Amino acid sequence: MKKIYLSAILALFILQYNNSQSANDTIPIQDLDEVVVSTPFKETVKNNVIKVSKLRLSDLSMINAQNFKFSLLKVPGLSIVSTGPYISKPSIRGMYGNRVVTYANNMRLENQQWGDDHGLEIDAFGTESIEVIKGPLSVLYGSDAIGGVIYISPDNYISDGFEVEFGSYYNSNYSGLTNNLGIKGGSGKFSYIIQGSLVDNGDFENADGVVEGTFFESTDIKAGLGFSSEKFISDLRFSHSSIKVGVPHGDEHDEDNHDEHGDDDDHDDDHEDKEESYQNLTNTMISLKNNILFERSELEITLGYSENNRKEFGHHDEEGHDDDDEDGDYDDDHEGEAHLDMDLSTTTVDLKYIFPKNNKSEFIIGTNIVNQENTNLGEDELVPNATKNDLGIYGLTHIHGEVWDVMLGFRTDFRKIKASSFNENYSSLNATVGLKRDLGNEGLMRINLSRGFRAPNLSELFSEGIHHATGRYEQGDKNLSTESNLQVDFSIMTFSEKSKFELDLFYNKINDYIYINPTDSYVDNYQVYKYIQKDANLFGGEISYKRETPLEWLSHETSIEFISGKTAERENLPLIAPITLNHSFGFDFNNSSLEIGALFKGKKQNIGQFETKTDSYLLVNLSGSHDLNLLNNNLTLGWSINNLFDKEYYDHLSRLKNFSIHEMGRNISVGLNYTF
């Protein structure tokens, strides 16, 4: 039945695409004219040689724009590796973690993202747009950009005046409350932004009851100061977040843990009332981006510093402590202490010089410098104290031809990792070539061939111990070598004023692919996962179609994505997303909007060794908003219903399935946003 359903959707998809080619179009597809900031030539989405998917959060429903997980799932080819609704790690075509570089606040985000349980830790409030590059871009971003880039642009300044924005949102499933407050202003050459948010979410509920250890609390503060003149532009950004996130475990499903969910909002009580497993995370980022404008050229200098602290609490008695400790003396002595306490400080310097542009070509040279230090402050160490230093030098040119546009890039990188009894250097030379051809005024074609490289991270090299947040015992390997890959991308796009069709295909060959693999061994009842290295191949693609119908108030959008990943020995790679179909209908009226979305995930049978199979499922989501005028200012009322039919399912990329925990059930959200 599910195959018939999928076939029907595909047939409708193709039929609608064919019919659209002869439609009388009147409404422009505006996203093609958005300027790309993740690549250096300041081209539009349409004119960029590299395929970039750009998503403006203002184009999403008011509720969904508050959650990066819902935002990123709008991009075909991008999935989410998750632990509950709050820890979300982007996966681009089967590659995630240290294979995806994330930029936020104009600098590289470094928050110990090597861990599977480490999410973005970025509040969506105060975000202007998200750009996604699917494929190696090591030529611009160095090591770790082997899988792609996610570039999160902060909120824009206003040049003149004063603006206040307030938002408040409630989620029924986990009694969650989010409050946002933002202030913008500008006068003359100066502009400023001050923004903050508070989130307090209880444990979520699924078909089995309340899942303890899935709560989430955060405080986030952002600030910016901008200066702009004819010859000089400066942008100073600051952000600080403090997060407490629960760590779920398999025994949370016992019936004793699910009593009286409905009485007095028990699951939203103060989380400090009893012993818990949770993480405390703080992340501070400060960056200064300066653009010096000459007559025809430009120098860009960006300085950044970040400090990330990660503490994990609970389960002190399970990590190899002496069983002879009497009467729980060890637990008494260490009650309330973090068993894992890690500091990661990162300093970055990005320099870029843009040569004078002419009608035929553009050229850029640049360098990236990263200094990073990991320090353990707690009683246990998952990875040792270590330092990492990166240096990369690159050049990139865009040649404008009569028929083809050509982009060429070269880069050399050097990385040094130093720890106790370990001192290793890694280096690489990478290149990229891209071709773009306009197909008249109604389409374009791109072909990109890119090399990427990634040195092993600290966890892959040194990890040795229980990682409670992922529920496993991890073992690293100091002898791991550098990963390298070669990916070819083919993309074709056709568009008119009312429709857009895209077909993307890729093949990714990876030498010495590093991945964590489950074994059949256990330590203290935790399954042992080892980092291993094999050659691998990934291939797949995405099809997407967006159309405004002859009815001015109705539009629809569809995407299909498929990925296959295997080692050279034809073994399946773990954590590869199943076939995914996403379809939505949009209804836009004068002051109101409604979206009906359906997400279909196929059955996942071709799995990695010791990985769990998952069945297919279909989720239906609704969201809407209504604009009102209050005191001559805009008041927006928003709502959403996720998992409308309260579907019981396992997500293949969720670690909750390892604990036999189903994903979150139906969640009803309501909120308001007032700007004055």
C-alpha cells in the first residue's frame, strides 16, 4: 500500500511538472535573485556556479521558524541526526558532524560537534537566513568541509529608526514556553541589535507516555554593532547561550515512570527535584568582520573567538569506579558534580582579498587560521587535553564566458594536533572546478567536481569510555589517517515566473572514510562502538518542484531525496537516511496563511552492521498564521500541529530508537509576535 502511495505521488509530481511548462505565469520565483554570502563573489542563487540552497526564515511559518530542525528539513538532501526534539545535528547527503562546517555570527562554529549528541546550540531567533552547500567546499573552508557547509546569517541591521519585536510561544506536548525579545536601531553610520530568548520545555510525550530525560532549557543573548561608510564596513557580533538538556535512557519507558502525566503538569516540574542525567552547555562567540573598500577591490578581515563548555551530570557510579566503595561513599562525595567537564576555546582569523572585477573574470585569494585548545576540568576524560592549529591558503576565480561560466579553486591546508604522547601533522592539497551554463531564460545547468579533506578529530583519535548522552562505550584509534574525497555534482534547473524544477545528482568517493561502528562487545552494559576506517562511496540525488497555481492563493512544493552509502567491501554505512518524500500545500490570503505538509520516510532495510532496521512512516503537519493591526503595528498570531495523527514511529537517524523510544507524539503550538 505504501509503495502504491509513493508511486501515485511520483506520478502526480511528474504530471504537474509537465503541465507547468505551458502555464501562463504571473508570480515571480524570488529566491533565485537572493544574494549568496557563503561564497565570496556575491552572486545571486541563480548566477552562482556552485549550487547553493538559501532559506529565509521569514518565508517559513512563524512557529516553525523558531526551530532549526524544522527549518533545515525544508532543504532537500539535508536530514537531521537527533536525540529527541532539541539535539539536532545536520546531515548533508549522509555526512554529518565534523564533515559539515557550520558558520554562525560570521565565524566558524566550534562546539565540540564531533559528538553525536552535540547539536547546533544556536537559537533560531535572531537568524536572517540559512544557506546550504551540498558537497565538498574544502577549497574555501578547509578541513571538515568534506560534506558541505551550513552558513547561518545573523539578523540584518536597520539603517535608521527604532524597532522592538516580542514573541511568545507555547507547545502543548511538553508544556514548553519560549519568549523572545529583540531591539533594533540605527542612526547615521551606526546600527545596533540586542536580542534575547528564554526557553523552558518539559519532557515530551509519545504513544508510550512521558519520556523522562528529554527536557530542554536555554537562555540566549545576542548583540551586534554595525558601522557603514563609503570606504569601511564593520560588524561586531556577540552571542552567549546557556543550555540544560536532558539525557534520555531506555529504562525511561517503564510504566512506573509514566504515571499521572496529566495531573498538575507533573512533567514540567522543576528538573532539580531528583537525580537526573543531563548536559549543561554554555557557548560564547564574539566576532569582528571588517570590509575595507578600495576603488575597485576589497579586503575582508574577520576575527573570531569562541568558548564552549560542556558538562555532563549523572551516572558517576558507572564509569569504572571501584565497586568496593562502601555505602555509596563515592556517590555521596561527588553528588552534584559533573563527571565530564570540557572547555573548548577557539580563535579564528579569516583574510580575504577580492581583486578588481572586470566583465570576464573575478579573482580572490585568502587564508584561514584556527587555533583551538581542549581542556578537561572534570573527573573523567572522554578525550584528552589537546591543541589543534590550522593554516589554509586558497585562491578562487570565476570566469564569465559567452556560453559557460567557469569557477576554479586551489587550496593547501596544514593541521597540527598535539596531545600527551601524541604529535601529528596533517596536510592536503585540494581543488575544485565548476561549470555553469544558462539554458536560455528558463533554466541553467551546473557541473561541479570538488576534492575535500578532513583530518581525524579528537574523539576519533582518543575516545575511550562511556558516553552517556549517546548511550554507548566509544573507542578511538590514534592511527587513523586523513580522509579525502572526490565528489561530482550534476544539477539542472528550469524555472518560470511561477514554477521551479530542480534535479540534483551526486557521486562521492571517499578514501579512508572514518566512522563509528557498533560491535557485539559490551562494557558495563554499554555497547562498544569503535572508530574504523574504510574506503566508501555515496551516491544519490534530489528532485524538487515548486509551483504557484492559477489560483493566486494556492501553491505547492514537493521534494524527493535518495542516498546510498557503502564501503568498498559493499557493507552498508550506518546513519544513512531512507528515501524521503516531502510535500506541502500553501494557502496565502490577504492577512492569513495556512500550510499542510506531509513527510514520508521509507523503510530502511539496507543498514550498517548491528544497526537497527526501521519501518516507513507518514507524518502530517499543519501550520498557519494571521496578521493583525494593533496600535498601527503588526501583530502576528501563529499556530502549528505537528504529527497531526499522533503517529507512533522510529526515526532512522534518531538515537532514541536505540533505547526503543518512539519519537514525539502530537504537538500543538500557539504563539504571537508583535513588532512596533
